[in-house]
Amino acid sequence: MARRLLLLRHGETVWNAERRFTTRTDVPLNEAGIAQARAAAAALASTTIDRIYSSPLQRALRTAETIAAAHPAVGQVAVDARLTEIDAGPFEGKTEQELEAGPLAGAFARWHTDGDPEFPDGAEPFAAALERASAFVGEHDGEGGTTLVVTHGSLARLIVTSHFLGGPPPLHRRLWMDNCRLAAFEWRGGVPKLVAFNAVGLDEPR
């Protein structure tokens, strides 16, 4: 079977629904997120998955385990801390409106840009996040078949824009992935090709 990588964002949390920056805080799935994880499992039920990796945060791990339950041959989900979300530091748990109206407004404006962001203490530079994500992808480079990686929205988009497509890291802010949507890469002629983005599932088993 040809090599394929699926990057899936976890299901919804209360903070996602409230549009709060949710990075390292271990917020669980809400009821909508649990339903989304089940729907993702159903959407991928006819897709052969050979292995599943997940961020250790419970919103990602529960999503991964829900999908794994529909694929008994996969076995246990492998957890990797390098798949944790990009740390928002002092902006964690706040909405854009709260940040723009509060004492962190200036720092937030300098950070929340797709130009040349500045990273305050506690916020993970995109280059550092890309380094760990690329190390994970590179470590599993020789694995054939289909790999499902359940991670977080910003890190998944960073992997797409910068690891695979070679764009500057801030460019990931120009993309969006909804909860439990995926990006799919297939290796064609030995080269990874983006064949789906923000998709519910794959159109057909391959």
C-alpha cells in the first residue's frame, strides 16, 4: 500500500466553543467533541489505518482512542509529547476580545500576526514547534501504509505549511482546520502531495 499520512485535529472542547486560546491546558472534550470523535471514527471506518499516534492531552487522546476502537487491528494508540499544541504562553485561556481589551493588548498584537511575530515569555516560538514536529515526522519517515496523527489545530497547520510545503511558519495562520477535520498527504512518485485539507474523511478507501 502507498504511504499516506492523515493529520487530524481533536474534537471540540468548551474552550474551543468559547473561542479561547487552548494550547497546553488539558481541557477535555465536551459533548459536541465526543460526538465529533465518534463521527470521525465512522467517517474513517472504511479507511485502512495501520497505526495511530496522538498528543498526550486528553482532548486529542480521547479522539484518537475513539477512532482506534473502530480499527481493532491498530492496537494501542502511541502517545508522543512532540504532538502537543504550540504553547500560547500568557494568552492561554483568553479570547481575542479579552486580550485586545486588556493589559496584554500590545504583546498580543505583536504575537498574533502572520508577518514577523514576537514571542513573549512563555509563548513557544514557531521555529521550536516546527523543530519538534519535524523530528516526529522524520522519525516515522520509513513507515508504509496509512498513519493517523491526532494532534491540535495550530500544530497540524504548521506541519502542513512549513514541514511539507516549505512556507514560513507564520503562514499557518492563513489556514484553518475545524475540530475533527483532517489534512491528508499521499506519497506519489516518492513525493508527499497534499490531497485533502479540512476534510471530514477520505472519499474512498485506498
